[in-house]
Amino acid sequence: MKALYIKKGRLSFRKDYPEPKLKADEALVKVNLAGICSTDLELVKGYANFEGIPGHEFVGEVVKVKNSKDKKLIGRRVVSNINLGCGECEYCNVGIKEHCLNGKALGIIKKDGIFAEYVSLPVANIYTLTESVTDRQAVFVEPLAAALRISEVVKIPLKGKVAVLGPGRLGILISQVLSLTGVRLTLLGRIKESLNLPKKLGLGVGLIQDFKDKTFDLIVDATGSEGGLTNALRLIKPLGTIVVKSTYQGEVKLNFSKLVVDEITIIGSRCGPFLPAIELLAAGKIRTEELIEAEYPLKEGIKAFEHAARPGVKKILLKFL
Ligand SMILES: [Zn+2]
Ligand SMILES: [Zn+2]
């Protein structure tokens, strides 16, 4: 099958990649449409030392299942949770496969992803879609779920001031999700032009440099770069909370004393719940169409990656039909 492939930080297009073999409780999914996210771009830079097929944001159709009890899935349009649990460790035992100690993550850790014609997935990870969610919406289910995770790890201070750093693809989704709570929210960027789209979507926006130190009670860092955390530390109020959404290759240098003196809490947050994400999209509560920049066929995947890496670019999709 055709697939994009990463080895030693080099992305290539392959025509001869073997189709995945189904294990028990798995389904074979034909990918229809996929999104390139910042994590994919980081994988090419060496993040997670990944070798294999990248990609985890997608919508596809089930074409084959291993167990006859799963036959009803055939022909259904689906999305998939990206975390594959071992089913045996202390986290899997309590249903938190996101933190499986032997975990695999689709297109990120020890498991081929979805920038390929076919992918094998555990049936337990699959969510079926109704007609009310289009393919172009469905590619946003995974990042939207990640945005929804924030209010699971931290209490949103409804009377306080909240900022999201990074007016990129994820930052805009997060801002839309948090705005649904009714909280006063400002999406912050460094460059004026980067705020045009969020402003058009009705979000409160501002330039990072225009805000005084210690302004916000809660800050979400969705910048995807280490500078985000430095800015967040400057802007956070004493006793405030910073939620970190960025994953990147490399380490970050921090003023740790500030953290101690102002008693700041820093919380990491990664993957989130799929069902509420699907429901929000079906209800038309999250705008996604404006977040799409361009669509490329799979065979132009390398060009698509280059496009996605340009600063200020919105979501780049890969189309498989
Ligand atoms: Zn992603
Ligand atoms: Zn496990």
C-alpha cells in the first residue's frame, strides 16, 4: 500500500509498504481524510525517536474485522482514540489506557499511524460517526478531544481571567472549547496577523507583549514551542495554574524560583474524551472549516508536510480518494 514513512527523522513516500495484519479484536480501516498536526512535524525532527508511518488525526471506513461479533462495523465511518493499552498494567486495569505503562500511540509510539491507505486498530478504540459529522469535521475529533481534556485536569476559574497562548490550530480549538464555559478568555499571539482568524471566529484576542506581568489566573500553553512556557510564567498570577499542551523535541529552561515564590501550578495535559468531541462537532458548536488551509493527495505528502511546517499555516489535510 501507499504510505508516508519516517526513519531517522527523514520522511519518505512509499508505494510498497505491507498492508497491516489484523490481530484479534482489531479492525482494518481504509483512511479517507487525515490531518497533519504539530506532533507529526516534531516526529520528523526526531521527537519520540519514531520509526514507521506517522499520523493520528483521521476519518476512515472499516473494511474488515477479525472477530465476527464486530461485523456490524463494516462500512461504518469511524475515528479512533490514538492510545493503545496493553490491557494488563495498573493503568489499563482502571481504564486509563492513555497512560498504559507498555503503551503504544498511533503514529507516535511503537505503532504505525494513518498516513497510509490502511491502518489496523483495536475495535475498542473506534468511534462510529453519523451523517451529522462530515469528513472535514471528523479530522478534528482527536485535537478537539485534546482540547476538552483541559477542563478534566483543571477547574476553569469562571470568574477569573483565562488566556490561551498560541493562536495556531490547537490554540483556536482550545479557545472555542473553553469559551463554551462562559469564561472570559483571551487568545494571545506574538504577531498581529496571527490573530486575524481567531478574531474572525469571534474570540477575544491580544498580543502577548501588551499584557502586564501577573495578569491571568489560568493560562493554557498551546504554542508548541518552549517560549510558550516562559511567557506563561511571566503572565500568570500568583497561585495561578498553567496547563501545558505543547509537545516538542528538546528541553526547556525555566525560572523555577518564580514557580516556587508565586506558588504556580504547572499541569501537563494530552489526549481527551472522544464522545463529547464528536457531539460538539455534530451540534455545530465548534467552527472547523475556517481552520483548514489546503488538501493534498497522499502521494504529495512530503509537500504537504513542508506546507504544514510554514509559520502561520492552518490545518493541512491529506486526501486518500
Ligand atoms: Zn495531533
Ligand atoms: Zn497497559
